[in-house]
Amino acid sequence: MYSIKKLLQDGKNIQGEITLKGWVRTFRSNRFIALNDGSTIDNLQVVVDFENTDPELLKRITTGAAIEVKGRLVESQGKGQNVELQASNISILGDSNPEEYPIQPKKHSLEFLRENAHLRVRSSTFSAVMRVRSTLAFAIHKYFQDNGFFYVNTPIITGSDAEGAGEMFRVTTLDAKNPPLNENGEVDYKKDFFGRETNLTVSGQLEGETFAMALGKIYTFGPTFRAENSNTSRHLAEFWMIEPEMAFYDLIDNMNLAEDFIKYVLQYTLEVRRDDLEFLNKRFLEEEKTKPQNERSTMSLIEKLEFVIHNQFKRVSYTEAIDILKNSNHNKKKKFQYPVNEWGVDLQSEHERYLVEKHFECPVILYDYPANIKAFYMRLNEDGKTVRAMDILFPGIGEIVGGSQREERYDVLKQKIADLHMDEATLWWYLDLRKFGTAVHSGFGLGFERLVLFATGMTNIRDVIPYPRTPQSAEF
Ligand code: 4AD
Ligand code: MG
């Protein structure tokens, strides 16, 4: 059976009677069906011979109904499409009561669609976003597979808190009504999971490192969980992360890889998903028109993608960034919610966005952060106070990548773990990597949904994942 995408591309070469199945988007004048089968953003126009069609059947051709059409492709009289399907037979596969069906052929608000998460992918916007998401995922695998990386599946259930931020969902086999208690009468979480304390992973990095130190270059691509109570348009409790890890790569190699990788996957998607991106581009421009003039983007979505693909990311040290922020008018006039007064402060998303959107006006790689605002595993610099960290900041998004060169020296890492009062006993295997054949190595994590946000021009992260998990949403 043909897909509508194929028919619209090659229709002129397809002779004879064909059969097509799909869902009705609209039905006009008892004559024209806009049919969609999910293969593309575009609908195929089906022309109904209404004089020879049972009026009872015509009534059942409603928005959302699944139908089968037999007919011949002919050159289209209408504008925009080169072929349409002249139906000789139509059958209803599944009715859709127009009184009840929530997805009408009109523009629904994103909030309304979120409440109908099981049906929203039938809207043009979500179907386009989900196809772009799928293509980006494929491009990610393709990039790594073509470049000698091996795909590793790190565990979802784990004892380690890779980021040391304590934002983990507990995994438990305990009987909630009758939990085991310790000597103080408190719930004994040490007995969580067959005698061990376990959580859903916040990052596959530490396990990924063990594989990089044998296979050379690896990547993970899997679900990641953060029990942070952040209700922002950039945070999810469950998101997908891509984490490459490379033996013998230093921080510069890591930055070069991250930049090349992001450019490749955007370029690939722009080529392969041109139809959906053109649609999302139009949507983006319409949304921009609703904003005050001075807040509108100077570029269209496609121009933004082209810009990122064809321009070098600006590389700036944390120390340079702090100077820029300290001296910015934005800071002096106290417009930042968190003013930047001194070296050592953590950067808030308002600062990141200032750097990217106002100061440099291009993607920025910030590196060499103060050690005490970053995770324990990052390679300490010779200055003794900064670490070889790098974050990539994107316009409209903020942080899209977080990565670093890893601390490969056994004694230094051991001391760091002690200084942070972390439980060394749970990290013995991680320390082993530094005992047996240690080497310089690096990696990073890319938040998949943040990449999809950027590529699609959507503004809320809940709208680029099939079923968002946030502190407020759990119904689906
Ligand atoms: O900066 P993060 O926390 O870094 C790590 O987890 C490292 N272990 C990665 C590594 O070096 N292998 O997270 C990496 C990226 C962020 O830059 C962001 O894009 C995304 O993951 N991210 C989130 N995306 C959606 N919702 C959240 N709550 C996110 N938290 C992080
Ligand atoms: Mg980070």
C-alpha cells in the first residue's frame, strides 16, 4: 500500500487503481476529503463521486474517521498539489462521532491539546513535531554509528547518583503499608531493592565511562529521570539524554565533537524532514507575529537552523563570561533577578540567555567553570579552582549540553569524593577505572527534548515529548 507521502512525491508515475487508508481531516461540500495517513504533514485530496455514493455513507465521512479509498490518481485542478485521488469506492473503517471528537479542524491551543495527550498527535503541529523527533533520533544514531561509536544501554535502575544532586526517584520493592524499619524506627531504605538502595538513573555517564575505557568511543541514548520540582518550560521529570563518552579525548576534542554532532543532526533533519519543518516554520512565524515588535525573532525557524549549522559556536571561559555579565547594562541596572557580583556564582538561565541572545547572538560553549559549582567527576585544572567542564548554550533554549573532561587521576578523584562526603564504598567500581589503565577521557550529555524544542521552534518542552512527565502531569 502506498503512503500519502509517496503519492504526493511520485504520483505522476503511478498508474491504475490504488488503495489507500487514512483518517479524514476535513470533508467539504460532500465532495472533497482531506485525507491524512501520518506519513507527511500534507493531506491528499480525495474527490468523492457524491452523486453515486450512498448518502448514509457520506454522513459517516467525518473528521477523525478512518476510511479506505480505492481510486485513481489524477492531476489536481486545485492549487498546491499535483495529484488528487478520484475515488471509485470508499468504506468506513472506523467512525468518529463529530459531536464527541475533540480534535476539530481548527487551531486548538497547546494547553487544550496537552489535556488530550492521547489524541494530540493527530493535530498537524504535533504530528510534525513527532516526525521531526523521530528523524533527529535516527540522525543521532547515524552520526555515532558512522563515526565508530558503539551504542551502550546503561541501567535505568541504579545505585549511583551520577550528578550528586540528590534529585532521584526511589525504586522500591518495599511494602508501603508495612515497610522494614531501622533501629531508630525509620523506614530502612537500605532495604529498598532486594537489600540495596536504588533509584531511577539521572545519567548513564558513570556506567558509560566504564564502557568507553574498553570500547573507546560509546554513546547512550535513553530515558533519564530527575525528581526536581521545576515547573519550567525547559524541565521534565522524565527526559531522554544522549551521552557520548570517549577514551583519549580531552576537553577541546569533546567540544569539537559536540559542535560537529549538533550541526550534523540538524542538517540531516533539515534535509529529510523539509516538509514538516516548512510547516513548523510557518507556525513559528505566526507565533512571532503575536509578540511585541521588540521581542520578535529576527530570523525564521529555518534561518535559525541554517545559522547554527553554518556558524562556529563561540567558545568563552566562565571567567570571561562573568566579566561580560558583570559589566553588562543588564546587570548594572539590576535587571537580572540574580545580579552577578563575583566570580564563583552559578549561572542562572537568565545569564545564559543574555550571553547567547543579547551578547554573542550565537550558540556559546562555556568552559572551565569553578569546581565547586560542578559535579565531582570533572577534571581539575592546574589552577586548582576550575574544572574542565563545558556547557553549550543555545538561543531560546539555554543549556542544551553539559559535559566535561573526566578526572582520570585516582588520588585526586578519591580526595574529591572524600571532600564532598560522598560514599566512596558505592563508587569503588568507578574508582577502579582510575586504578587499571586509566587515561584522559571526556563526554557530554545532550538533552534530547531541548534539541527537539530548538529544531521545531516550539516553546514548551511538554509539547515535544509524547507523554510529558512533570510535577503536574501523570494522567496518561
Ligand atoms: O547537565 P546535566 O545534568 O549533565 C549530566 O547529566 C552529565 N552526566 C552529562 C554527561 O557529561 N554525560 O544534563 C545534561 C543535559 C542538559 O544540558 C540538558 O540539556 C538536559 O540534559 N537536561 C534536562 N532536560 C530536560 N529536563 C530536565 N529536567 C533536564 N535536566 C538536564
Ligand atoms: Mg548541566
